Amino acid sequence: MPFSTIKKNSKEYTYFVAGSSKRLYLGTPEKPKVENIKKALDLLDERHEKIEEEKRKIKSFFPTKNKELDEKPIEYKLVVFDLDGVLYQKPWHEIDDEKVAVSTWDILFQELGPTMYEMHEKLKNSFKTGLFKDYMEWTYRACGVLQSCLTKDKFEEVINKRQLMLGAVELFEELLKNNVKTALVSGSFEALAQRAAKELGGINHILAHCKLNFDSRGLLESWNLKQTDYKDKVALVEKLAEDYKISIDKCAYVGDDVNDSEVFKKVGLAIAFNCAKPQVRAFAHVVIKSQDLRDIIPHLKFNTKT
């Protein structure tokens, strides 16, 4: 394990071992060293990416076993994706929460400092305990907090630092080749959704929760919120299917967290991708444990419902 613990004066000091001669002090739960924790997580992400790339290179030496599968067209006519944790990697550890999903909202508040993140946590808890009538009120209040200090430059920095999921480009190339309609339905930021559309060669429909508007000085001026999260995802996917005259049984949805559970129950193929929560996986027809979006392609070519 890349950790070391030193005991001194009845106290334990935990370090992340970043190399043969470098250690990062992580602090304690009471007094965490936030910057060092972020650096440690970034280093772990880099290690994970290198390991995944090495695994792919090794797998490439296997002979192609199923040419028929490679040539088989995709069965589902509409594939809808969540954004955070699906099209973009998770720069966080999973939390065992049955009501709230971690997202770019969390990252943004973290980047604005401990005081702002504490306010974000208070708003989140107010939603979880029912003090807000719905998630729309929660995020409206959150935008009000952001208005006190968020600049356009800082927001774009956070959006541009998000890392595209492994295999995302190749998956969308396959979907385009098969004339599959694609959509993105997310409780995250429209700016990140627009970035995904650009990087993935176009997405037919983008339905993102929050659009932030900045003035000529680069200060947050206003925001537009759409109902695109939790149960609203169901209505949006059903509307897309209706507009395209596609049976809901020919629609697939790829998600990873609690706000995807309801739509999992409705579509023809529910794929839990990169999902650690058993209460979410329970509603999926397929569970993909890897962090490579190409691994969902075979399941789109057959009726894999269980």
C-alpha cells in the first residue's frame, strides 16, 4: 500500500508515499491537509491510467475471437448518458450516500477553498434532510453562494481540467457508424456537456441542469436551471424516445449513481458503468466494473437484460 504511518507522542501521522524519496503528509480527519490529499489523488489517477493502458496493450496480443460480434450492428437505437463519472472520470472516492451523487459541483466548490466547500456541504445536507423542497431549490441556493466569488476564468479552469473517460471517443465513433441517436442528461453544468459534445464528435441532444452566465468583467451574473436530475431524467428520456419514434425497449441508458436509478427502471437496457453503489447496480441489467467505455459496446449488440 502507498501509505506509511508514524506514531509519535501517542498520535498517528499518515503519509502517502509518492516515490522513493517523496512523501505527502495527509493530516488527520480533524485537520486534513487538503492540498496534499488532492495531489495524492491526482497521483493515484495517473497510476491508474498507466495500469489501464498497459492492460489494453497486453490484451491486444489476444487473437480476435469473435469476428461475428465485431461486425454485428448495435441493437439499441437511442443511447443516453450521464456525464459525471460516465463520460468524464471521477476525481473523487465514492461516498455511500443514497440520495446525493458526487459531481463537478463538488469539485468546483473544493477549488474555491475550505470555507466555500463547507457552505456547499451545508446546502447538500439541507437537501438530504428535506429542508429544500427539491434539488432545484438546492442548486439555486448553491448558485447564489457561487455568485459571491466565482469568476469565469476559475469556472473554465475547473471545466477544462475534467478528464474524458477512457474509450469514450471510440464508443461514440461506433455509435455514429451504426446511426445510433445519442443524448446526454445530467444534473451537472452545461459548459461541461458542451465540451463533451465537441470532444466526442457531436451528441444529438444535450440536457444539462445548470448554465452559468458571466458578465463582461468575468463575474457570475445569473444562471439558468433545467429539471434534468433524479426522476426528471425519466421524463426526458421518454420524451426523446417519443420524438424519435423509438420504443423505450430500444433505448439504453448509461449511468453510475443514485440519480440514475429511476431511469434504470424504465429503459430497455440499463448499464451501470464504473458504479460502486450496490443500491444502484441492483436496478441495472448490465454492470460494467471497468473504467473503459468500450466495454459497453458488446452489450449494445445483444439483448442482455437479465
